[in-house]
Amino acid sequence: MSAIRKAFLLAAILAPLEAAAQSLVTALSTDRVPILSNFTGERIAVFGVIQTDAGARPKDGWDVVVSVRGPRGAVTVRRKDSVGPMWLNLDARNYIAIPSFISILSNRPLELIAQAEVREDLRIGIDPLIPPQTAVRSAANDPQFRAGLQRLRSQQGLFFQRPDHVRFISPGVFQAQIDLPGIAPLGNYDVEVAVFSGGALVAKNQLGFTVIKTAAEQWVAEAAHKNSLLYGIATAMLAVLVGWLASLIFRRD
């Protein structure tokens, strides 16, 4: 086949794709979540607009998945086994750089949006975001540790998946709600918004926000970290002072 015919054939193949090319515009309601003494959680809104060059929309519409990942850190999962009358930690697994918070939001169940292989490659879902485990006392990988980790984090409200938390306001405009619990870890959070059509990824965008202590809470945290000895002495003296004042106020004559 001549070079001209190859170029013509390539252009014919790419033309429909270019005509149906899509872009994604997204925004968060806030990029900074302050932690105060009365903090019990926060709700962050995700807004998105799907645009097409030709204005055409797929027949079956779009699917949207919003993946939120919190600060990463190392976690050790231990398993207790009975040894006679006692229960001992006989096996454990280390997880390196695991997200402290994972929230997967979509407009319908993930298995209806894309096949398992596609979700695994794109790291869509809770399980694909958990890195491989490293054995501590055993050389074999055990899926029970992975399941146990997900169960514990889910009970704490740090791992969850919501197949109905992305709502389309109009055919090309959607909104999602990220619910942060009161125990949300401090640090930077990554938000990935992915748009699917017919089981294939057609657009993706990255956002982020920060959870940070402010005002007196930040000052106390920095003082405890930088001047631990003075902070301990001041805390002990404050406790003695409060106890003395309480004895004066509530003493019986």
C-alpha cells in the first residue's frame, strides 16, 4: 500500500474520533478544608461539564466516576490466631503508601460502567487503589489481609463506594458530593474525575484539596511537635491549675 493511501486510510479512521472528541471541565466547591475543635465532617461538591467538539452526545449517555484518595502512608495489618487459651498476632502484612481515605462515587454501579480489566488498568475502584502487600512473617500473599484492611477502613468511614452519588443535572452537566468524616486525615487529597462512554474512557481530569488544621488547633499541634518537653510541662501545670480551681469552687465549707 502506498504512503498516500496509508495516510488517507489513517485520516478516515481518525476523522470520526476527532469529530466525537470530548473535553472535561471540572471544579470543586472548595480546595481547603479547615479543621477546628468542633469539626465533625465536611461535604465537598464536585461540578463537571462534558463538552464535545461537534456537540454530539453518545446514544446511551455518559458515565462518570469520581475517585478520591487521601494522604498515603504505611499500614500493617495483623491477624490473631488462638494458641491454647491465648490469642496472639502470628502473621501480618505491610502495605506501603496506601491511601488513608478512598471514596469512589459514580452514577451507577462500576460493573455496569466498564469491564473489570478496564477498571483494573485505570485503577477505578477501592481494590485497585490498594498497593500489593508485603509479607512480614510469611512469604505468601493472603487475600484475607486485603479484605480485612478494607473492612476495617470501611467501618471507620474512610473507605466507601457510592454508585448513586453522581447526579446529572443535564445531559452534559453533573454534580457529585464528597463526604469527609470527622476523622479525615490531614494532608492533600487527590480527586480524579473520569468519563466513560460505551465502557471506554473518553475524558479524565485531576483536582485536589487540602485538609489542614487552623487557628488555635494548628498552634497547639505545632507546639506539641516542635517543643514536646515544654508542651508536656505546660499541660501538666494546666491540669494542676484546673484541679485546684475546681477544688475551690466545689469545696464544702
